[in-house]
Amino acid sequence: MKIGVIYPQIEMKGDPEAVRRFGVAAEQLGYDHLIAYDHVLGAVHEGREPRLTGPYTERDPFHDPFTMFSYLAGLTTRLELVSGILILPQRQTALVAKQAADLALFSGDRFRLGVGLGWNWVEYEALGQDFHTRGARMEEQIPLLRRLWSEPVVTHHGRFDHIERASLTVYPRKPIQIWMGGFSPPAYRRAGRLADGFLFGGPLASANEGWAVVRAALEEAGRDPAAFGREYMYGAAGEAEKIADAFKAWRDSGGTHASLATMGRGLDGVDAHIALIETVRRKLD
């Protein structure tokens, strides 16, 4: 099973030195991948209708994953870089295809594209996209991304995207994996139809329940569950021993990847976050 860490963006206050130190440390400690969350904008929650119910506000800083990963690609040689997740439907499909292809090239094929729908309708509105059609839009975007990464000329006229005989001109050397994330049965079923893997969060029992829905969707679509990736993103409280035990339980259930979120633990500065991932890494050896 591959083991990764999640960059603690909102606690690092946009410090580029923290990005460098945490990313380099993750690779030196033997972690296989680094995950970064995505938000283009944070929004004030008060006085909104409909309400914003997500965990982040205008006070929580996020780096753009493509920009951050381009920086880390030049500082590391082995670490896989994973968006977990990029809010795909609020972004232009062709532009995401271009950014992902270049990042895969510059990193030596060390990029995995995790995508999801998001919850922040204010962010969608600011980016000129319709929050209410985001699920349908992503269903169209994923096959189109794969075409843009592989076909010399693409013509596509869909509900949301229109491309007339055009090309990226620069392609990734091998297919970019597209994984999905989320917490709902529609997200699980969509992944079973379209994705290469899934990023599960929440309690371990809930992740296993979600996997059962994904598996059923894979089988219904005639796809092999054994070829599908399963990542568990651990963010609950607990000492290093408890974290290691959760990872081992996920591995024993058939999980292919697991990652640790160090945010929300009262850690003070990047050194404390690095110390925790070092301790957990030792427990997993």
C-alpha cells in the first residue's frame, strides 16, 4: 500500500518555505505521495442564502495545486503529487487538460488528478460556472480530458464544452490517472463509472461503506474492482499508534493508498507537522 501525507495548507499561512520544507521532508522520510486540497477563493459565510456549510472561510489560505506542484516537482525526484481534490466543474476543461499535461511532463509523470464537485457556490459564481449543474458537467469533463490528453485533434460539442478541431499539441507521456473524492452515494457511483480510483475521507467504517457502493458501480459497469485505486485520507484525532493502526486496517481491507492529514491537531508550525509525519512513518515501518 502506498502511504502519503496531506499538506496542512490552512495552518501554514501561505508560507512558501513551509511548502518546500514539508514536501522535501515527506520525500526524505519515504512517503510515496503528497496531497493538496483546492480552493480558488474563500468566502465569508455570514449572511448567505443559501447558506455555506463547508469548513473553510475567507480566513483559510490555499495554494493553487498546479502552481504548488510545479514548484515541488523541481524540488523532489520521487514524490507523487496528488490533487485531493481539484474542484473540476468550476474550471475550464481545456485549461485543466493543459495544466495537468504540463505538470505530468515537468514532474516526470508524478501527477495524479483527484477531482470533485466542491460545496462553495460563491466560488463557482466568481469563476463564471453554474453550481447547480456541477455533477453533470464533471460527467462530461472527464472523458473529454482523456481525449485531449491522447487524440491529435479533438472535436467535441456537448452540453457544457465545445471544441472544434483543436489540440493541446503537447501531451503527457502516459495516461494521467483521474481519481474522485466525495462523501455521497452519487459521488461513489459516478466514480465507479468514470474514475481510476477514489479518495475516501471520514471514519474508516464510512470509507468502507463508500467502497461497497463504488464496487457495486464498478461491477455494474463491467469494470474490474481489483484495478481500481482506493485511498483513505485520515484526519481524525489520535496518536501515531492509532494512525498507523488505521492505515494497517485499510491495507488489510484491500486499500491501495492511505494518507495522513496533520491539520486540526494543534500543531505549532511546520516543524511540528514534520515531526508528526516522521513519527507516523516510523510506526509504519
